[in-house]
Amino acid sequence: MAYTLGEAARAVGRSKTTLGRAIKSGRISASRAEDGSYLIDPAELHRVFSVTRDRHPTMERSVTPNGPEPAPSAETLALRQLLEERERLVGEQASAIRDLRTRLDRADEERRTERLQEAEERRRLLALLTDRRPWWRRWFR
């Protein structure tokens, strides 16, 4: 009789995720039932994983080991330092970008103001040049 994924996990004291990974990687062969669940032959399961004798086995933690965390290697420390340096540089670049955008917006506003002033000056000069009154009448408005 074949195990389902949950039964197989209980039989060997591993998680369903661990067994699912083993099936996907090809360490254990399993067939699919009509409902899409896995059916695992007991001999195939016990070929890869040892049987737990306990009726209520505890799950073994296969991803993260128990106990104190090992000291980081020199490579890990160097990578962390490099990451901190890059984060600092990214922060500086973001600050520089904000500053440049502020300066650009200010310069655009100044140019817009100058163009409006120049246009007003042109209109005033054009009005003076196109005035058809005699020159002496312009003094006596």
C-alpha cells in the first residue's frame, strides 16, 4: 500500500515540504493519484529516509540547524561591508538627485520669470514704437 505525502512525512519524521522537494529533485520516485496527490511506495521512501520507530515522531528541522548560530565567515563579513558601502552610496546619490532636481526646478522658474519680463518689455517697447501720435504728444497724456 502506497503512502500519501502526509503519511510518508509522518512515517519518516520529515515535513511534507522536504518530501516534496525530494520528489521534484528525483531522489524519490512517486506517482500521481487521480486527484493530483502523490503516492509514494514505502520501499522507495525508506530507501532514501530512515524509518522512525516512534508512533508520534517529531519533525526534524531540515532547513535551519538547531543550536547557536555559527560565526560569519570572512567572506560574509566582507559582503556585508560591501553592502553597507553600496547602501551609503545609494543614499548619497539619492540626496544628490534631490538637490539637482531642486536646482533645476528653481532655474526653470527663473527662466520662466525672465521670459515673462522680456515679453512685457517687448510689448512696452513695441507700443512706444508703434504709437502714431507726434512725439511731443507723448509727453502730455
